Amino acid sequence: MSPDFRVSRPVSDADFERYFALRWQLLRAPWEQPRGSERDEFEDVAFHLQVQDRSGRLIGIGRLHCIDDTRGQIRYMAVVDAWRGRGVGTALLQALEQQARDWDLGEIRLHARQAAVDFYTHHGYAVVAPSHTLFGSIPHFLMRKPLP
């Protein structure tokens, strides 16, 4: 882990408030989506991670939940622009993958925005098929990675 940031789980109500606020800010607000649209029915059973810089500012978020007994899905992964390309996304992804291994899952799936496909491909994910288009303008691709 970098001395510039740390990956941890949000624990307190205040942690989760900040976590969901950043999720909305990065993944929903730019497309004028309402607050609440950053959450879904799996929040209570999912594994959530956050990344903070040295000052404690939240700079990245991500979530893993089980699809079934053998597969997990990563959703809502995002890093603030100023921290992209500095290892934050990689650290977050590796920690989510480790949790999937800890749960004895054999595969992770995700729906990557077109702009993130290269990032996930670099980390061993393969495009399965085009997926949905979010908010009428953001193409997504179903990707998968078998876990050793």
C-alpha cells in the first residue's frame, strides 16, 4: 500500500455518509441523477471499501457483492480525478478481489464504463459482451475474471 493513501472499510454512520456522498458525486451527479440513485438493494449485504488520502479525505470507493455461491460482482468503483493513475484504483480492485477469494468465489463480474475497459483489461478482466447504456450516454461492457 502507498504511504499516500490507505484502503479501509467504512464502519461508522459518518463513514457511510461520506462514502455514499462520494459515490453520488462521482457516478451520478454529473448526469443530474437524484440522490439515492447511488444505492441499490444489495448495500446491506455487500462488502464496501473506501480509500483515503493522508489527510483522511475520501478519494476512492468500491463495492463487492455475491451474485451466487461462486460469482461476485464489483459495482460503484470510482476514484476522484486528481488521484487517477496513482495506484488508487489498482489498490481498491486488488482489495475487492482478495475479499472475493476470502469468500471462495471463483469469478468476478462487472459492468465497466467504456472509459474503464482498458483499466480492467490490464488487471486480467476480459470483455464478455456489450452491456447496457447508462443514462442514455455511457456505454458499459460486461467483463469477467476467473479467480485463482
